[in-house]
Amino acid sequence: MDHDQAVQAKDLHRTLEFIGLRAQATSVGLIQLCAELVRSGVLDYGAIERIKDAIYRDITVSRPRNGLSGEFEKTLRQRLDAIFPQAESTEQRAPVGSLEEMESALDPEAKGRSHTEI
């Protein structure tokens, strides 16, 4: 992500936090809206990828840095791919995975501990 994209993503993140659109319900609505727009032929693969890229940028600029960005970013991309529909289908592509798997991508020492211990 270049500097301008990072600045724009940070500004958007702050704005969304300010107006309270960081809730899971908003995310669920966005995913459903994407599925409906793909189903009707309004969105194609490129549009879905741009939406996922925007989400990816926001999450990567807002999370604390811990030196494990490569594994976290790979896992984040896989999970975004899993929850958003493909342009050819409104079905999910793959299981998202467990909370423990995401935690281990963030912190390899967390492997084996419950998410309440982290």
C-alpha cells in the first residue's frame, strides 16, 4: 500500500469509528449487499476485489504492529476471500477458520492457549 492509500485508509477508519460503523451488523449487511449485487450482475470480480482491498487496507493500518505482519496479512486475505462472494457465485468460497487460527497468525506463541488467555 502506498503512502496516499495509507493516509486515506487511516482517515476513513477514524471517520467510521467516529460515526459508529465498526459493528458486526454493518459487516454482515455489506457482505449481503455484495452477494445481492453479484447475483444481479451489478458487481463483478474486480469490484469485489476492490471492496476486499478497502477492508484489508483499513484493518492493516489500524492494527497494532507486532512484527508478524506477513502471516497476519496472508491470513486476513484468506479470510476476506472466504466471506465475500465470487463474481460467478454468491456462495462463500471456503470456511473462515477458528479464532485460535487467527490468533496464532498474530502471535505464534498463542498456539495452544485459549482465546480468553490471550
